[in-house]
Amino acid sequence: MSNSMFDHKLSGPSLAFQPLYLQVADYIKQLIVERRWVPGEALPSEFRLAEEFNVSQGTVRKALNLLTDDKIVTRRQGVGTFVSEHTAQDALFRFFPLQADGKGADLPKAELLSVELCPAPQDVIDALQLNKKDKVTKLVRRRILDNEFCMSETIYLPQSFFPDIHQSSDIPHTLYHYYQTKFNQTVHKTQDSIKAVLADETDAKLLAIKAGEPLLLVSRITESIEGKRIEYRLSRCRSDHYHYQIELD
Amino acid sequence: MSNSMFDHKLSGPSLAFQPLYLQVADYIKQLIVERRWVPGEALPSEFRLAEEFNVSQGTVRKALNLLTDDKIVTRRQGVGTFVSEHTAQDALFRFFPLQADGKGADLPKAELLSVELCPAPQDVIDALQLNKKDKVTKLVRRRILDNEFCMSETIYLPQSFFPDIHQSSDIPHTLYHYYQTKFNQTVHKTQDSIKAVLADETDAKLLAIKAGEPLLLVSRITESIEGKRIEYRLSRCRSDHYHYQIELD
């Protein structure tokens, strides 16, 4: 039993009313999640969708505008509306915020160091809301910008979403694209939590720096288009001539 | 003369065609910048705007949707469309990403330590694209979460945008709201660049920590709704039980 006077903030009533275009947007999204249309495929015309859903063309357009803003579909002027694909490059620019000082965004490479199936550690269980007995595939990589190791990554992938990924012999640099094309898991957004830490001996070895140097530690929870937490990632980033770049608006 | 084979990437043609609703959105934004309508004021109805601009109501709606997404206007269901105001709380939640570990977003307080008008240092000249002889007001503050000093801030404000702010005796905690209401400078977005650094003796004194502890250094360039760089801010944040929280999508 809690006696906090702020408890009511957590239990407000949810909105009962949902405008039609939001319902249509949710429905189209659901069809995409169910792979009625696959990444890269064209959706039917607004006219056809309006007919099929028995709503006005304006409502369909509003729904597609919303899905475009959410990057779930992509519109090509005069051609039509397509289910968004993570091209390797798109995903990198959208979700790789580390940049060399004085330079713009660049495409990193990756060196895969190890892959193993293991029980989920407690912090991974908490972050991904797993059960005690769930297994995860653990990947360890180094990322490379301009021929220099700029960060090390430890990536945890639940077995339920990525069965047998630990047995793959062809895991590429561009993981988010791989998740989508091979496991039907489309990355929709990430929550990054950033701290400053001191490099330990392992960091020193992996990143060719000295122990005790300050690093950025980025803890990332990655959510799929279906709203599932599909990846937990710990990145330890050199900060001597790199920075994490982000725009708020 | 450059012999890089990638130079062509920087010189692509700009888009010649701009859809009507974008032109209308730009025009409405321009009127807001010129204070035809001020923060908090209602815009005319879609019908009136359509009539005035000689476009369809659908085009006005699309323009207002865009301005709503950009947070330049705010729609209140059944009431109308209003020029967005930075309420103190809004701006804090939008632009204050430091959180105590294990807690959600919270409203920080501030302690103002010094205010002075001074020549702009070179890094400020570079960040804000100032001229050598421009003066800036320099504010130094400490931010407080849960009765603890969590970060120190050094804030630079160009004299051209903030005349006489160094003589104010009433600078409040909520600066972005103050910029808008007192200097007609509405914060539209920020570019944050994040590094890890070691606390020096000054940090140790200001934040009640030990020198050598890792800190987050956030360098922020703040842009107004008019697209001007109006503020440069260096924040040195404790990381022992705080983190910078951000969502990418």
C-alpha cells in the first residue's frame, strides 16, 4: 500500500475517443506488422484504401501523413506510398549519433569479436522485460570510423525475436537492416541513456587508449514497429575526439 | 582546388518545386516571426485564412498540421489554433534531458552565480557565427535536482538578440520562457554535442564532487524560430547518478 500523494498521476483515465484517421493509421500499421505489405512494397492507392476501409480519401491521406511522419511508410511524389525499408545507410544515419569532432555524420564499420547464446544477465532482463529463464544472443563488436576504433558494443538479442542468430555465419555490419530483412524485426525507435565513465583495462585494450580516460557509456533500448523491446545495447565510446550529436525540437 | 571524388555530394541541386501547403506554412510562420500574432494568441479560422491566402481550406489545414508538428502552433480541439507559448514547464521538459538514475523527468531549479557583459570568446564566436567585436552576456548557473547540484552551466547570449539582459535584476530559472516573453526570441530547437570529460577543481567545488570524476560535457547551440543561433551553452553534468536521456526515431 502506498501513501504517496502523487499516485493519482499514474492512474489517469485513458482517452476513450480516437479520431477516425488514427484508427485507420493503426489499422494500416497493423497490416504492415502482419506483413500484408512488406518493406519496399507499394500500398494500394488512397482511393482504393478509402474504398476498402469505407472512409473518405481525406481520412486515408491524414492516416498516411501520420505514418509518413512516423517513418513507417515513405511517399514518393507522383509514384505512391511504400512500406519503409531500412536501407543500411538510412538506419546508420538515423541511429548512429557518434561523430568525429569537426566532421559530420559518417558511416562506421564494425568488427565482430564474439557471438554466443547465454542466459540473460539481470540488467538485460530489466531493460528488455524478459523472464528469468529467457536466453539472449550476446554480440560483442568494435566500431570503426576513419580507420580508428571509436567504440565497443555489447548487444543482447532475445531468443524469441532472433532465433538461431547465434548460429549465423554472415552477420553484417548493418545490424538494423539485417534484423528487418532476416528476422522481420523493424527498428522503430531507440531510448538512449548517456553517462560518463572511466575506461577500464578492457576498454583500454579494445579501443587502444589508456585506462582512466573518460568515455561515453550509451545504454540503448531498441523498440520495434510492433512496440516490442527487441535489443539492449551498451556502447562505450571514445570521447577524446568523438562526440554524441543530437537535435532536440 | 579539391581532388576529392566525393565533392559532388555537397553540390546537389536544391529542390525547385515547393508544394502550396509548404508555401502557406512558411508564410504563416513568417507572420508569427513578425509578431502579426503573438505567443498565446489565436489564429483566424481555417476558413478565414483560406480566404485571405486564396487557397483551399484543405491546404490551410495541411499547413497548420505541419506547423503543429513543428510546435510553432498548438491546436485545441473545438477551440482553435494558437501561436505556441513556451510555458516554463513545457520548455524544461522539451529541452532538459538530464535525469536522475531510476527516476523520470523532473523540473530542475537554478542558482544564478554571475552575469557579465564581455567580449565573445573564440569558441562562442565559432558556435554562434558572431563577428570578432560582438559582445555577449555570460551567465553562470548551477542546476539543482532533488536538492543536489547536478550540473553547472555557462551560457552565452549575443548582445544583438538580448540587449541589456546583463542589467536585468530578475533573471528567472526558466530562461527559454524568459527569452520568449522578454526578448521575443522563441527557442525552436537545440543541437547538443555530448562528450565525457574529467572534473577539474572548479567542477569539484561547484558540484560538490571530487576532481577526476567523469562528467558529461554538453555543448548546446540553440536556434530560434527565425533560424538564428541565439544561445551557446556549456553544461557540465554529474554522471554518478544522473544520465542524459534521449529518444531517436
